[in-house]
Amino acid sequence: MTVASDASRRATAPYKAMRDALEALDDAVPGKFEITKEGIVHDMMSPGRPHELTAGLVSRRLEKVMPDDIWAHTGTPDVEDEPHGILRHPDVMVIARSDMAGEGAFDPRTVIAAIEVVSESNPENDWVGKVRDYPLLGVPVYALFDPRTGTGAVLTDIHPTPAGPRYATRTDFLYGEDVTIADWTISTTDLPLYGPKRQT
């Protein structure tokens, strides 16, 4: 019993050191920090208007079709799994109000769906890193909205693979089409785009 406890402490020591470092940097350095199996991810650019407008529109559209006790939450805190050494912050979390109660980070296994608006400066974090991390954390649905291209995808059906849990099903969509996230379908019309393609 003592050996297992010591091993667990050794395994989480690097994660705790990274967590402490993030807390020290959070107010001093712009951008968003997350922790993955590979270490700290820093998206140096703070989210701009198209990113935040997309998150807000997706959240509002979901909440119009979901029961009152399910929220499409766009704020803090993060989702955290200390044993796996992962700290993530979805742009939108579909979660029951009752699972938001208490202190500290959300348990990722209570998140019904994680939704990301793909970062213009670090798209690999959303399309690669989080595609790997969210099934490992037990998040059953991961939806991506990509304002770079006006496209997105919904990933579902976690299954085991030699590389760890992965999503088995990917449903792609174009902006303008309806998209189903978990049990709820919303429109993707009039979502903003980045750069020269940006809608006015």
C-alpha cells in the first residue's frame, strides 16, 4: 500500500510543479495555458472577437434547446484529471448544473460535451492534442468549430486502441448546416470567420 502511494506521489509531482508554475504565470503572461501529457501548452494570443463570438453563439443556441438543468458553460474553472496529469479548459462545456457545484476544477467525467473554437494561432492544440486528451479524460462528445475554414466536426464513441482511448466516430459539418452535439441540434448559420473570410 505504501509503495503504491509513493509511486502515485512521484507520478503526480511533475504535474503539480507545472500546475504551480501556471498559477504563477496566469496573471502575468497573456494567452491561455493548459497541461497535457506532453507538458504545458501556451496559446500566446488571447482569443479575439470571432473566437469569443462563436463560443457565445454556440452556447446560447444550445441552451435554447437543452433542459434548464443542463448548461452550455463558457466560464471557468478548468477540467482536471490529476492522475493523468491533464488540465484543459474547453471553450464551452455542456454540463449539468448539479455537477458545477462545489470548489475546484470540474471532474471531466461529468462533462456531457466539450466544445472548442479552433485557435487561429495554435490549431494543432484543438485538432490533435484535445482529440487525444478528451477521450482519455472520459468526455463522451468533443465538438470543434473552426473559423479558419468555416467547418467543424463532432467526435463521439470512445473506444480502446493501442495508443489509448480514442473517438471512433467523426461527423464533419460545414458552417450553415445543422449540427448535433450529444442530444441537441443547433444551427451553424452566421458564425464568424477569421481573417479575410470574416463575415460582417
